[in-house]
Amino acid sequence: MTTITINLPVKDLAVSRSFFEAIGLTINEDFSDENMLAVPLSDDIRVLLLTREYFGTFTPKPIADTSQGIETILAIGVDQRADVDAMADAAAAAGGEVHREPQDLGFVYSRSFVDPDGHVWEAVHMDFSGAQG
């Protein structure tokens, strides 16, 4: 089986918890502690939000300054177009920032936002039933 774990440094676990719960994600308390929060996206994909100090123990490299640039865009697929809007609106209400205007390609609809630590996320709904192929 293939699993994916995305490790992200954060400044404040309480702020991160509030933000990610506000956008509809859950925290797996069994794998969370004072150093990290485990955020399952599916059975095989999870995000670990690690304090910057703890994250630093996994790499000799400096932690990127997300206020100066972008490191990655993390896309989360959702079931409905309305779910895209709900997640992006909740992110803005919880202190996130709009990253760019909504993208509507007909069969793909997305909105992106920046979390309190500068990580860029994108809520995406794909419906290929109407796409020309």
C-alpha cells in the first residue's frame, strides 16, 4: 500500500488547530501531541503539522520563509463545487488569505488560500463527465 504523509512546519499549533478545524478537517488526537497535529485527508493521506522546532529535527536545512515565497501548492479534492466555496470561504473567515481568484474550467473548479503559516492550499472539484476528450 502507498501512503503519503505531508509534513509542514507551523508557528503555533493552537492557531493551526483552529484554522484546519474551521475549514472542515479533523485532528487525529491519537497521533497528535505538543509537537504536532495529525490531520487525516483520507485513509492513505495525512498532513502532520509540526512545530517549527520539531520540524527542524528532521532536516539540517533551514526552514523556508513562506512570507518571502511559495514552497508548494497543496490541493485537496472535494465532492461538490459548493464544497470548494465552503472551504475557501471558511479559510478566509478563519484568518486565511485568498491566494488567487477562483479558477473555473467548467470540468475543474478551484479556489486557493493561504493558511496562517503561509502554506498555499487549493480546494478542487473535478467533474470530467462534461469534458471533451
